Amino acid sequence: KTVMFDDGRTFEADVIVLATGYTQSFPFLEDGIREDHRCDAQAQSGGSSNETTTSEFVLKEDYLPSEHFITSKKRPRLSFIGFVRPNVGAIPPMSELQVMWWLCRMKGKVNMIDPAPNMPRTYMVLGSKYPYGVDYGNYMHRIAEDMGVAPTLACLARSSNHPLRALFTYCMGQSYIPLFRLQGPFASKVCWKVVHGELWDVCLNRGLGENFGLMVVCGISLWMNLAACIGEA
């Protein structure tokens, strides 16, 4: 069947699916705000456009602010929560951590390291069809590190009644929010109980095979990072 678009283009399709997607657009914002976001994004990307391309079809969307796609240096009290698109994982926990980061940002309590010019942030998904596609775990840890809430080995060993449980849950878990509330401005004793109990059970219930596979991946990642550190030394 031939599909004809408003601009006159045609496309031969076997099946037509009516989806409920959306175009990222903020027409209610002042043009100056949207233009600032566009300029910041193009400066960071070396001048590339903000067009999402799928086959020969192009989707033009409004830009997100430059600071982790949450806010901007010029307007820190204006935030965009839940717009990043993870490769895996869910958007709600990302949104929760984004809110935590934004609150700390407004209080001046984040230590954010800007990337080098024309260099993408480490959490960006390579080859993504979305301009805001991020690696879930990497993104969560980068904004957690800005706030000083990413758990360290010392934190897990010193503050936990069950350090091995906490370590296993942290390594085998997928950046659960309670893991980022063990220390820092949002620390909660309840979250320690969640890590030792509920999240520990979730990781165990995966089974031996899946956990072994994840441990192999963690081991490979550890050696790759060690090699990178040695190479940079």
C-alpha cells in the first residue's frame, strides 16, 4: 500500500500502525529560551542539527537544556524532567534522580564537570536515533556523582550491617534509586533496609545463570577500566 504524507512524499508500507508517540515541542516557552537551548546544543555537538532521522524521514524536535538535559546555566530554576530516553531501564527512576539533582543544583550543591568542546558526554548512546538517548546506568551514576550520592565501596562496607549483601546488590542491581539514598543529602535509613532486603531478594531471584552472566560482564568491565586507567597514567 502506498502512504502519502502531507508534504507529498510517498512510502510503500505493508502494515500501518497508529502509534501514540509525540514530537518534543515546547511552543509555550519564549523563543529566546528555545533558541538558547539550540545554541548550547549545537556548540556542544560541533554544530550538528537536532534532527532525529529514521530512514529518509526526519523528525525535528525542540532542544533540551545543556546540563544533563535537565536545566541550563542561564535558567537554573527551569527544569525538564523525564525527557531523556534510556537504552534500557525505566524513565520514572531517572526522573526521580533528576529531581534530586535539580534541587541540589538550585542550592549550589552539585559539582558538575563540563565535557570538552565537541565531545559528547560519556553516557550518550552511540549511533542512537534519538538525540537524547543515554545509557541508563552511566547517566544515573554521572548525575549521582555530581551530588556525591553515588555509593562507594567504603560507604557500603562501613555503613552497612550486611556489607556483602550491599555490595552484591549494588553490583548486580540496575541503578536502583535506594542505592543513591545511602549517603548524601537524601540519605535514608529505610533505604539501607530496602537494599539489604527487597533489592537483595530481587537479585537472588534472578537465578544462578543470569547472575553469573552479569558477574562475568562486571569482571570484563573492571579489567577494561583498569587497563584504561593504566594507559592514561
